[in-house]
Amino acid sequence: VPPLASRVADLTQSISPAAAATLEAKLADWEARTTNQLAVLIVPTTQPEPIEAYSLRVAEKWKIGRKGHDNGAVFLIAKNDRKMRIEVGYGLEGTLTDVTARRIIAENVAPAFRENRFAAGIDAGVDRMIAVVAEGKPLPPPRTESGRQPGRGFSFDTLLLILFVVVPVVGGVLRRIFGRLLGST
């Protein structure tokens, strides 16, 4: 585990010094406004240990977050392993959950990384983490390809349920109340 020298530690030279300085300034500003801390670490590999164990060791050694509040997070990128992880302190776990962290990586960081735009991906992930913590609530449900949220709208299964269960039951009740001719219509 490298020593903590700054909020952005790029051991792979994947991002330019200017991009690292801009990101460093953004993280310092966020820390000054909220007291929450976030550090970014880019390493070539975490091998032979898995990224989860390595990120936990980094978080324990760096002690990100205020003492007693544990309001810090470490964004670890193992470039050659093609793996990323956001290790979150207990103080931020309520809003920056594991599911939210995985979605941030999948929706914001990974697409830019696939295009070899590492600085843009890291910046987008950091912005999304800051926004989630600022709102104080997890991300909204993901949208499907059609733009609708899952579970919304009318599905074929719902139509079948209505046709084969609801219509006969309601029809039987209406026939008993209004008679055979009026109830059937």
C-alpha cells in the first residue's frame, strides 16, 4: 500500500498532471465544504490479493474520513486488472451504498474507461459520488433501454392476468347484480 501523499495518487501515469491537479482541487473543495473525504488511488494491479482485500487495507492504512465520523471513501482503480472498487466508511454507508457504488462504476466510470478516457471517467465517478452524498439518498432505479423505469407501464403478463382472472370474476358479480343480459354487457 503506497503512503498517502495527496487525494489523487496515480501510480500508473494514466491521467495527466493537470487533470490530477484539477481533481485534487475538486476533492479539497468538497472536503472543505462538507468535511467528507474522498481519495483516488490508481495502481497497476492488486495481485496477488483480490481488489476487495487490497482496498480495505488501503482504507485502513490511509484512515480517510474524520475520526469518530468515518466519513470517507477510497476510489481504487487497478488498471491492468481492469477492476475498480469504492471502499466507503461507515459514516457514508447510508447514502453511498455498495449497490450505488457499483452503479456509479458501471454507469459513469466504465464507459469512459472503455474509450481510454481515464481522467474523464474518474472525474465523472467523483462527481456522481459527490452528488449522491450531497443529496443524502441513493441513486434512482436504473432506466431500461426504452427509457422507462423497470416495473412501470403495462406488460403482457398484466394483460393476461386481467383477461383470465379479473374479467370473469367481475363479470360473474355483475351478472348476479344486473341479470344475465345487462350484466354480460
